[in-house]
Amino acid sequence: MAKSASDSSTLAARKMDFTASAETQVVIDFDDNRAASALVGPYGQNLALVERRLNVVVDSRGNHITLTGTRDACDAGRRVLEMLYTQAAQGIELAQGDVEGAIRATLAQGSLFPFDPKNPSKPISNFEAVNLRKRPVRARTAAQDSYIRALKSHELVFGVGPAGTGKTWLAVAHACMLFERKEVDRIILSRPAVEAGERLGFLPGDLKEKVDPYLRPIYDALYDLMDARVVERALAANEIEIAPLAFMRGRTLTNAAIILDEAQNTTSMQMKMFLTRLGENSRMIITGDPSQVDLPNGQVSGLAEAVKLLDGVPGIAQVQFKGEDVVRHELVGRIVAAYEKAAPKPLTAVKDKP
């Protein structure tokens, strides 16, 4: 439990100056040494990220943390540390993405209240989570929170946005959760076999070996979210199925969690064909980044067409991720922002319908 100036039993904070421009110092003492250590991170990397992003000086001595900087920066830093401490006290393992998510939520809010675009009173520590046997996966941004809520309440969900926002990761996590709970009998993974700007030529091996290179990111997520023995057994039993998009025609997919990754590289006909494969008691998740289309010039992306045509259709959710939702690495966010600034404005926008 953290100690506060307003509540001496929770958090002790002393502000030496209350002007926004002058230097302010905030001192925070935390009760739980284990949670405080998790908050600091290995070699202080979590606090170092807070320093860089909020332009404050953070000094840590055990469970005693001091913030020095402008009033607004120190107040933002205090709220970030409180959010992260609450998560650590709940036993949630903190990663750099969690720290970045807390910082972005605080900056987007710009006030003394926890940030959530639909419920301003809801703290980031209460964001939705996907509970797996191996470990829980919790939303790190408001967009990810909306995405998980959409996955839980809709049979067909589009997750659209730049790389590094967690679209595929959370889709695989949700599919694994449904599989572990026996709500579906199998997981079906699909992706168009389109090279990213280069020709790979003939790939040796059977069908699975040919498409494995294209599905490697999904494999990585599977092995990270589920026990390796469970994944291997499910692959051998065809409970986790690799289904190349080109061979999906004519199938009806029932009792399955179906993921189509890199959907921006589908053609209009391929997307229509894939969408009409949805059978009873199945969930379908389609992810893609419209800014990274590898189709031949002049070819219309099936993803862009689908999100436009299906906008507002009952039972279908569309969640739009933006550059500020990137949680992969802080540099990735800057790279995405630079490309978005240089790119021409899209003709249509995908609306967030969680």
C-alpha cells in the first residue's frame, strides 16, 4: 500500500513549491518493499523511462522515491508511479510496455483523475485483462482496453492500426483463453502469403513448412502465452491449425477461434471469402496495418474495403489503434509518428466501435 499526503496511511507526498514553472519536489514512500522493487525495475529501468518521458529527475532509495522537476511533471510522475505500484501490489509483472502505457494514459488525461476515454473515473490498473493459465495479459492503453472488451463481446472484430500496438498479440491471447476454457475446440491461424517487398522464391517442405515463415509472429505469441508442451500437442492434434488463406475457400469454420493476421495484404475477393467462412460458435479476429500494404500497385486492400463496407453492422466491432498506442518500444512510436506525419491523409477512417 502506498502512503499519501491526503491519507497518511497510504502515501506521503510533500510538495516544496506549487508554481507550475518553478522546481518542485515530491517524495513518495511505499509500504510494500516487494512491489516497490518491481516498480523500480531491473537496474532502475522503469524509473529511467519515467525520467526520459516526463523530464523529471527520479531518485530511488529502497521504497523511498523522490521526484524533482516542474510541478506538472512531478504530478504526472507521481500518478504514473501510483498506477504502476498498484499493479505491482496486485502481483502483476511490470514490463517496459506497462510503464509506457501508464505514462501515455497520464499525459493524455492531463488532469488529476485516472484516464479512460469512456469512464474518466476508472484507473489504468482496472483495464481489462485476458486471464491465461500461464500468466494474465493486461491492456496497457485505452485502445487495448477497448480491443479486449470488443473481443469479449463480439463475434467478429477488426483490429486496425500501426505495428507494435498489440493487435496480433491480444488476438492470440484471446484465442488461447477461449481454447483453454473449452469455449472453442480449436484455434485457426491464417495469413496471406505475401512477401514484404521482396521475392523469396520457392520454399521447400510440406505445406506447413512453406507457410511457417509467414506465421512466425503468431507462433512466437502462442509459445509465449501457452506452455510449449500444450502448443506442440495441440499442433500435432490439429487443435491449432495453420490454414493458408488461399486454401480457405469452401470451408465452414465452427467452434473455432479464427485469426487472420496481416489482413491489409488480402484482396477484396479473398477478404469476402474469408469473412463468409464464419460458422456457429466461432469467433473471428482480423488484424492489419493499412499503411503496410504489400499488394501489387493498383490492387485494392481487402481490409480497407471491409472496414468501410461493414462499418455499423451489428455484431461487428472495429477498433482503431494509433501511433500513441505503440507499446513495443518507445522508438517504434516515434518512427510510426514520423511516417504518419509524412504520409497523405487516408480517404476513409476506421471508427472505434468497442
